[in-house]
Amino acid sequence: MKKSISPVPLLYPSPVLLICTYGSDGRPDAMAASWAGVCCSEPPCISLGIRKTRQTWENIKDRGEFMVCIPSETLVEETDFFGIASGKNLDKFSKTGMTPVKSEIIEAPYIEECPIAIACRVRNLMHIGSHTLIVGEILSILADEEACGEDGTPDMDLIRPLLYDSQKKTYYTVGEPSGKAFSSGMKFRRNLYEP
Ligand SMILES: Cc1cc2nc3c(=O)[nH]c(=O)nc-3n(C[C@H](O)[C@H](O)[C@H](O)COP(=O)(O)O)c2cc1C
């Protein structure tokens, strides 16, 4: 039997990302973000939900560009710090020892220690309530060679991204594969028109 739960922003799991930007003074900033996901294939786009009080929101508004970095599970402490301190008051990079690197593609830095960095340009904005929905078009992707598999593409088992449970406020790591997409369900398709 199901019971009713009050409406909260609940989905399982949420990704854990670091959104990197430059301030108007050129200072690099990054914040942890979990209200995020892929929202379009062509053009390839990522959506973010950012509260207007964040320094990151100011920076994205000013520059129209941001970098989405995917931290590995080994960076859980640094990543959490990027989510509990604001770049308004301090330099989170020097505090954590993480390295901001100037991108050649967009006006936003990426984090050297993160295996994946995705360069985005703002395509759409929608003010929803507490958060603004930002749709960024993916212009280019940088991947550590060590994070790529034998076929040369990024491999989640090598990236080891973090997952987030916003209700328990807990980070998790990726577990074992449990099926193959566009394939595991095929057995139900075989006799599609039979009762
Ligand atoms: C795991 C985690 C996920 C977060 N996700 C978001 C998010 O999706 N959107 C948001 O506006 N704030 C989010 N935050 C809060 C910001 O990261 C936090 O307010 C940060 O200090 C903002 O930094 P800034 O002012 O330098 O931009 C999250 C924090 C944590 C710890």
C-alpha cells in the first residue's frame, strides 16, 4: 500500500556536478549542483536549477557561459565544500586545492581534478520560483584519458561519479550494472501483437 508524501523536489538519484564560472572581476567560482540533467539531444543540452542568491547565478547571467564538471567519488569532501560555501566571500579553489583552468572554448574555467568538463552556453532561461531553470547548449567536452574506456569514450566505471539523495542529504557511489538499455526489455516486444 502506498502512502501520500508532501510535495518536495524528489527524484532518485540526482547527479552531483560542479558548475564553474568567472565573476565580473575574473575570479573563478564553482558550486555543487544536483538539480540538473540532460534535457535535449539535438542540440545537446543540459538543464540546471540555480537559486538567484548564488554567486554562480550572477556569473552565468553576466557571461552567458558555464562549465559543468563531473567530480569523482574521491573528491566528495571538496565537492561538498563547493556546495556549502559561497564564492561571494571566499576563494573555494585555494581553500580546497582544486585547480581552475581557463577554457579555450568559453568564458568559464574547468577543474583540472575532475575527469569530465562540459562547456555550455546559455540557450534558454526560465524563472520558475525559488530557482531559475537554465538550459545550456553543450559546445564541447573534455575528458581525462584515464576516464575513457577501450573504445575511447567516457566510461562511468572509470569516472566514478557521485550520486545524491536530497532527502537523506547523502552522497552515494555508482553500483553494479543491472541491465542493458534498449535491449533488456526486448523480450516483451517480441510478441507485441499477441494477447
Ligand atoms: C549536494 C549539493 C547540491 C546542490 N545543488 C544545488 C542546485 O542544484 N542549485 C542551487 O542553486 N544550489 C545547489 N546547492 C547549493 C549551492 O552549491 C551553494 O549554495 C553554494 O554555496 C553556492 O555557491 P556560489 O554562491 O559560489 O555560487 C547544492 C549544494 C549541495 C551540497
